[in-house]
Amino acid sequence: MRILRNRVNTKVEQLQLGDIVIDVEQKNIKNIHLSVYPPDGRVRIAAPLRIDLDTIRVYALSKLKWIKKQQAKFRAQDREAPREFLNRESHYYNGKRYLLKVVEVEAAPKIELEYSTIVLYVRPGADTKKRQHIMDEWYRAQLKMVLPVLIEKWEQTLNVKVHAFGIKKMKTKWGSCNCEAKRIWLNLELAKKPPECLEYVVVHEMVHLLERKHNEIFTAYMNEHLPKWRFYKEELNRLPVKPENWNY
């Protein structure tokens, strides 16, 4: 057991159960919460300040079988192979698989969809980093076209207002919400996923404007407004992910 740091009304420590390290954060909350995070199965317990560490250890031991099961599931999830942006390489858009066709031209870079092919126009000599940048910006542009429509739709349904949205590469999650600023962020990788998965993440983040925590109230909102959300969540987390991406 090692104390990492102390903050006002918060204690952060670690427990070791065999080869499993558990981050423990004690703070002013009512109930104990156990989470196992992909991609490598990091374990975290959030617990009330009133519970002593021995009690938390006993609780963790009682959940050890479940922890190991979750870790095994995350570690077995398919990972995308690194992309080199070469001809006939597989790439995804809107949940569909496309083969990449690279065309070198003395003109501004662009991307076109042709049936089952993504055509990437690049200047002669463009390296892998440049090709990836062009693809990333194209994915970003596609999301920027569809997100305003989705957000407006769900603003009316949920009776909330999103003041701003952004798109960025995110290593640990599919989306996030700043409730104070009423701003949501979406992972750039969502451009590759099926539209229903993108919509699920949008709804998930917008519901946080009604309920910050992932509690019974949050779940009730999701059940009411997007009854198949669990199916979409499983579909999203079942699809191959980049090595750094977590489940949601």
C-alpha cells in the first residue's frame, strides 16, 4: 500500500492484490465504486472517506474474480494493425471497410469515395505522416458535417443546449462533456464507426448535461431516450480499436 498524494477531502492510495495494482481514491461520496479500464485492465476504486483501507481491501478481494474477467476481456479485444497508408490497405469510414488507393498528383491533396475504395490524392513523395494527416483531416471534416445535425436533434429531444463541440484524438475515451461550459468533445476515431455508434456517444455526452454521474438517473435517461443504447455500446466496444483507444 502506497500513499500517492493528499488533497482536501481526498486521499489517493494503492492496494496490491497479487499482481493486480488497484488505485484507490477516497473522497466525499456515499458509495464505493469499482472500475476496470481498457485497454490494459487498470483497476480503480472510488470509496467514501469513512471506509478504512482494510475494508476496501476485503471488498476488492470479493470482486477479484470479476476484475480478472474484465481484464481478460479487454486484453483480448481486437486491435487495429498500424496503418502505413499504402495501396489496398484496409481503412474504415461510417462502419464500412474500404480499400485505400493512393494517387500521386501535382495538386492539392484530397480524398474521394468510390464504391468500396477510398482514393487518397497526394503530392509525389508524401510520406506516411503526411498521408495520415490528410486522412485525419478528412475524417474530421466528415464529422463536422454530421455532428451539428445530431446535436440539434438531441437538443430538442433532451431539452438541453450544447454551446460548443469539438473533435480531437483521444487516448482514453470516445467522448467527454464539460457540463459547466456545455461543451462536448468527440473522438476523431468515431468517423470510422457505424453512425448509430456515433449517435450513441453524442447522446451519452449530452445526457451528462442532465446528470453528471453514471448513476441510476443517468441510466434512466439513456433507457428512456435511446432504448438500444446498450446494444450500440457493445457494438462500439466490440469493433477493432487502435492500440491506445479504451472502451466506453
